[in-house]
Amino acid sequence: MALREENSGGQSNSAIAGLPIFWGDAAKSPTLEWEKWIDLFEVALMAKNNISIAELTKTGTKDKNLMGDMEEPAATKKAISVLYLSLGMAARKTLLNKFTTLNITTITLNDLIKNCKECFEKP
């Protein structure tokens, strides 16, 4: 189930099947370094939903084929939602603690990725 973070076997799940959540349990470290995880996320989003983060974040005309055959607003909302859910509970809490005015319903994809990078990327 997409909204569950841990199945009965204790394995981590995310909104994309096969992609581990970034950081589900605050008592443990994130599953991967942010840079590696976000790369895996982008590949998984493209494989599962045919949505390219690069296409959504570029300026200018966008190719609908690289946005899951959706219009840009719908593809962007889908990417934001899947990314946010795939972060995991500990990561979402950390993100919201750092960016107290963050509103997931109004944030842009570029800003969400930038905020996540600032919050989770090691110097």
C-alpha cells in the first residue's frame, strides 16, 4: 500500500514499489545518502509513472510524453506527492521542522527538491 511505510515483514516501502523510503525511522539513519536516493527516485518515477523530473523542472516547452501523458500541472502535482510520500516519516518531520512555512499543497517541485537537498545533503 502506498501510504504505509513498513509492511508486516519490517521492510520499508514507499509510494513507488521497489524504492526504499529515504528515512522512515528517526532512531535509524536514512537508507541511502540523499544524492544517491534522489537519483534512484528520479529513475523509479520515470519507470513507474513515465514522469521525468528533468522535464518538469526545465524552463520552456515541455514534452507531454515525458510527463506521463499528463498536462504539466497534473504531472507536477503527482511528482510532488510521490516524492513527499517517499521521503518517509522521519524525513518529512525533519523537513517540516526546518521549513516551518512549507505547504505541500502549494510548493513548487523545484522548491521541494531544493529544500530537501538543503535539509538532507551532507556538506
